[in-house]
Amino acid sequence: MAIEIFMPALSPTMEKGTLAKWLVKEGDTVSSGDVIAEIETDKATMEVESIDDGVVAKILVAEGAEDVPVGQIIAVLAEEGEDVSSATAGAGAAAPKAPEAPKAEAAPAPAAAPAAAPAPAVAPAKHDGDRVFASPLARRIANQAGVDIAAIAGSGPKGRVVKADVEAAMAGGTAAKPAAAPAPAAAPAAGAPAVGAAPVYGPHDGIPYHEEKLSGMRKTIARRLTESKQHVPHFYLTIDCELDKLLKLRGELNKKLDGTGTKLSVNDFIIRASALALKKVPAANVQFAGDKMYWYERADISVAVAIEGGLVTPVVRGADGKGLADISNEVKELAGKAKDGKLMPEDYAGGTFSISNLGMYGIKEFGAVVNPPQGAILAVGSGEQRPVVKDGALAVATVMSVTLSCDHRAIDGAVGAEFLAAFKVLIEDPVTMLL
């Protein structure tokens, strides 16, 4: 009996994936545990193993196919002794599902259909008084080509003139703008676009450009952060922390760690301080969940790591119970796996609180977007020398600004302020992190 291989769910949130590469071909014999394909998720590229023995009877999803739904059949194995052709026939009903997805990209052909019938392009478009319903892009193309948009029949909703209609009229040469009446054509271009007109996204005229398709990671970032700003009521709190004691302690500890392969960074102290502050202020270590709240008793810190093409947030689990050296080594390992695209779901799933540090880029202060379903994210700026007043006298100190972005459904302003106060104490008196 044919063995069907499905697109696996490689993370709790995965709904679709890209079949990046097949490592087998039809006719190959595979054993349980053999790596047969590489799947690109929104976080990393992961290997997929065969769970059965058999012969690859048919590959149903082409290499490079994008947005393949989880659970879709991607290949068929013939069992030992089974005729390969019969195994393929048994999966015939499912075979068309996979190839059809990539072919959807080749579907722009219908857009050329109006060009084959230019005659209707001279029929009057629908008007509202003297206004012609047309998309901004159609108006621009018509104006540049000297085409009278009022003489073009629209094929869009409610007779709206769209780009394809103008191109069809240009191809048929039937809607040239009348030389004696330039003013009426110019008036609609100056007016406001039709009510409900969608913004037109596309390259600007005359500006060189190249086009790149969005990766799965970029699509996920765009979708999740748009949802966050639309549905999560953000508020922001900023506080300044002096770093001189921390920098001195860091230097002393790194001398003691010399030769061990561990070197503490300021970010390691920030992770530790955030975790301890969450333990001191448990009301900040929460997530909103509709009609209930989740209060977490452990601080799992998601650390934003910039990689090529996007951003991932590997998690330092139980950071409140780990020392600075352990945190440092774990962050380096996770960051290396992230940049190599080797993160596993258990490396980035979950997390109760996030940190985004742009201090190494010289950014003084910024507000980060909450990463749902977490309740807060700490945006860390650079440490720089600033004038401060101490005991009534002007002095110079190394100061770092941090901004806490909170989901107001889960965290109130007073709670956010309490968290930042606890964080500031730990950063400015870092010996207390070692107790």
C-alpha cells in the first residue's frame, strides 16, 4: 500500500512552508530516519526525515514550491515489494494538489484578455456627474499615453477603469484623447480618488529598481507585527540607567573568565536583570488571553537576533535561575544557530518577555512592537556619556535609555513603571544580580 508523506508542522505556529530542496529523487530507496527534504519555515530551514522504508514513487510538490499547507501530500513511497506504478496510481487523486500551487504564479495571462477585444474600450465608462471612476494607476497611465480615460469602458467593480482597460485601449488605438478638449481629462487627475479606492503599490516611474519575493520569514514578520499594532493597545515607558558600575564589574568578571571561552556582554547583564525584575514584579510577566490572563512563574526571555532577511527571537529559558556565564554561553549558541538557519522549534517557541537591543548600532532610544502573545518587550538603546547631576553638582556618567512597550490589556502603567524601577536598581547596582 502506498505511503503518503505530508508537509509536516515543524513549529506550533506553522501553517504553510516552502519546500526548499528535495534530497531524494523518484526511484530512490529510503530508510526510516533518512533525510529526504529541506523545509523552510518562517524561522529556519529544517530537515525532514522519512518515517518509513520504501521507494520514492512520486514527488508531488516541486522543489522551491512556496506556501505549501501543513498536511498536504508532498510525496508517495512504495512499500517493499510494491509496484511503483501502482503506488503512484493510488495517489493520483492527490497528485494535482501540490503542482497547482506554484502554477498560480503563472496566472497573469487572463489580464491580457481585454486586449483581444479592444472594441468595447470606446464605450462610455460609468460616471458620477463629471467624474470618471478609475484607479489612480489607470489615470496616470492614461495621462502619460494621451488616452481619454472618459472614453474607456471599465471592467473593474461598478464599471471602474483599471490598468488593464487602459492598456487594452492603447493596444486598440481607440481611445486617443481629443486634442481640442484637454481640460476635462486633466480635471479628474487633479481630483480625489474614488471613494474606497485601494492604494496602488508599484515602482515609481523612471526610478531603477529590482524586485524580490518575500521570504516566509518576512511574510510572517509583516503579518504578525501588523496584527500586533492593529489589535494590541501599546503604551511606552522610558527610563535612563547609569552603566558605570556595570561596566566596571563586567571588566573584572571578564578578567576572571579569561581563557574559559566565555566573555560577558552588556546584553547578558540586561537579560539577567530583566529576568530578575520579572520575578520581583510578577504582574509584568503575564499574557492576555481573551477572558483570562496567564501569570508565568518563570522568566523565559526572548532575545531578538537580526539575521539575513529578518529577525528571530530565540529563548533563554529560566533566565532568572541562570548565572551570567550560562546566559552568555546560551545566547552565543542560539545566535549562532539563528544565523546558520538551524534553530529548532524548541529554541524559539514560547517566551514570556522579549528584549530588542539596538545599542550596538548607536541607537539612543526607540520603541519596539510587542510580540504577541507576550505582554511586553524592552527596547535597549546605546550606552553613552551624558551630563548628570549628582549631589547638586554636574558630572558625567555612562547612561543607557530603555523603553518598555506594554500590552495595556495585560499590563497597566503602574506595573510597567514598577518593573522598570526594579530593572534600574539591578543595572545600576549589578552586584545584586550575583546574590
